[in-house]
Amino acid sequence: VQLVESGGGLVQAGGSLRLSCTASKSIFSINAMNWYRQAPGNQHELVATITSGGSTNYADTVKGRFTISRDNAKNTVYLQMNSLKPDDTAVYYCNAHLWGDPDEEYWGQGTQVTFSS
């Protein structure tokens, strides 16, 4: 599965961005689609998850501000980011996780979100 992210860019205080992650194949049966982020000097942080059943989960740092959604018909997962803060500056990565023996994971190349003062 190839994943391509888009939608990153410069954002100001309180601004919004919508990230997209488009897969090269159907995401209908992918168990979990995730957004991670990595800021300079920090480890990967799991930001949001959406399962094949539509359940969602968020990191405490983004809860109430970010919304993950999926459009199976377009093989695309979105991350709507509102009320952005300087701490949200990072490279955002899309991840596809298929549970199995063994598990399979696929990553996109990342898209940069930068807070502009």
C-alpha cells in the first residue's frame, strides 16, 4: 500500500488545515488508519486513529481540536486540524496498520505543518 499525504503548509495562531492521505488501494479493509507527527528532536507521536469500523481515538494534546475521518470510496483519510498552536508544528505522517500474523504497516512520506508567527 502506498500512502501519499498532502495539505501541509504554513499556519497562523488559531488557524486550520486539512491533511489528506490517499492510498494506492482500497482502505476499506485496513484495520486502522493513523496520523502520527514528529517535531524536531521529538519521537513519533500518535495523533489520531480511525478504525475500519469508524471508531476514533485522539492524543490528549489534540483532543477537541483535530478530527480524523475516512472516505472509503476515495481511499482517503483526512485530518482536520483547528485552533492550531505552535506545538503542532511537525511533520505529519499517515500510517496504515493491518492486523495479522505478522502485522503489516505502511507509511507515507510526510507533510510539513509549520506555525508561522
